Amino acid sequence: MNLAFTVLLFSSFLFCLYVVLPALSPKSFEQTIPPERVISQEQLVPSYEQFAELVVEQEVKQEVKQVVQQLELETQQQPQPQQQQVNALSFMQTDYSKQKVHYTNKVIVLTYHHIDDQENGITISPQRFKSHMERLKKEDYNVISMEHFLHFMKSEAQVPQNAVLITFDDGYESFYTQAYPELLRLGFHATKFIVVDSIDHPKAPRLTWDQMREMKQNGMSFYSHTYDHHDKVKAGSGNTLMPMLTNPIYLENDKRVETDDEYRKRIKFDLLKAENRIEEELGPQYRLLAFPFGAYNETVMGVGKELGIELFFTTKEGINTKGSNEINRIHAGAAYVSEDDLMWKMKLYHKK
């Protein structure tokens, strides 16, 4: 009996092992799901290759996003030359509604040269220069950068009302020691037109390239006043001296005056050398020219345009509107120009 009972128990165990348990296994549950549903569920789980592709794609997207964000940040912090020109179009968002409106869509350009206690026709004292700058601010004039001015003259860019551009001619070091601190204090831009040879081979206190690089980082700009043609020379066999940029010179050794071709090649060489040196030292930028002694002619203009010079700064007094490449300037840097005189000179052009 015991043997029979043991055999029965063992048979029951085998039955459960081979029949009942397989029926309850996950495999049996899987077999109850329709095949098409099993396939569709499998498709929801990516293969290794698909998963790897997905991860790589997400990483690439993230890297691209990070690169774009980094480029945007660098653009804001350290803009490239073209971007600098565009960014220069923005001006301080003053509440212009509270300002007196002297003129709109026009720009007055002021000219200075040297700042020193010994004043003369092209030199004013530090105190006089300071009074000019403070009066500009008090009378609601808005000082803009040269790049902003260029875009206004050449494109659809706008300027604030009562716009003023401040320029200095020649390479006097006083621009760095006297004008620059005052300009920084008031948040003003200014441009210096340099005689490049006087910087390369100074015979008196002149700006250095390092000083210019420093100032350029803080809103100042530097352009050509020729390489070494800020001089007067014999223009004939007599003793008459004329600006060498605008006149064929007398060749002493040959006892003759330059031919038109020789004259043209000479001034082209000078203007190009000036531009090349400025770009070597300060980097790529627009090409602008201030005429020595305010003298120019069709040949100078033609050569300048060939070299890509965008604007030409004269000594003609007046206000500037869009479209012209010959720029009028008001001479402000003389001993006889008080702050009241400056305001009077500027007001002459408010309605013109």
C-alpha cells in the first residue's frame, strides 16, 4: 500500500512538472497574444543600432545647441569686424522724448587736433575741451560712433536726433592723455585720423599703436590722414608750396614737374600704404580718409574710390545728410572757440 501511494504521489508530481507548470509559464502567456500585437510591441523597443543612432542624434543636437549658444555669447562679447559695424548702429536708449529736438536725420561732425595749455588755431586747452564736451551733453546732443555714422550715410541705418560725430586730425598723443579720459567719462565715441608715418617714425610725442589698440577696445576708432602726404611741396619751378596730395610735385633732379601718371601713382601708393599699415596694426576695418589741409581734387577722389575708401572728410563747414561721401566738418578745436561759440556755430546748421 505504501509503495502504491508513493508511486501515485510521484506520478502526480511528474504531471505537475510537465503539464501544469508549462501552462502557467510566461511562454504560454506570450502564445496567447496575437502575433501581430507581439510584432507591434517589439517595434516599440529599438534595436541596439536604433538606440545608438538615437543617442548620437540627441548628442549631436545637444552639441549643436551648445555651439550655437557659445557663438551667440562670443558674438555679444567679442564681435568680429562686420559684427562690430552692425553693433555700432545701436545707440544708448535715452528717453529722447525729454530732449530738445535741434534736428533729425542729420549729423554734425566736429573737428579737433591737439589739446594743450598753449592754445592756438588748432590747439585748445584741456579745460576748454572739457567745457565743449559737457555742453554737448547738457544741450541734448547725442554723440555717435564713426561706424554708426558710416552706416547712416551709406545705408538705411538711422541716427538719434541731434546726432554729433567727434573727430580729431593728426597723430597727437594728447588724444590719449587728454581727450580719451574725458570721452570715457562721458561715454562718448571719437575718431582719430592719423598721419601714419608720424606714428611709425615719430619725431614728437605721437600716439602709439598700443595706445590705439587700447582705445579701440573702448569705443574710439582710427583712420587715415594719408601715410606721409600731410605736407606742402613745390608744385612748380618757383617757390610756391602746395599740398602734396593734390599737386604734381617739382622734381629737382629732373628739373621738371611730375607727369599726371607719376602723380597718380604716387598718391595711390601713399593712400594704399596708409591703409595697409592701419590694417596690419588694428585689424580689418572700413577705409576712410581725412584730407590734409582739407585739399582734394577729382584725381584724389578717383584713386580713393579705387582703393575702397568709403567716406572723405573735408574742412568744409556744414551738416551732413544721407547719400554724400564728402563729409562736412565744423572746426571746433581752436583757441577762439568757447563753448558758447561752439553752440552758436552748430545752431547755424540746425535748420539746413
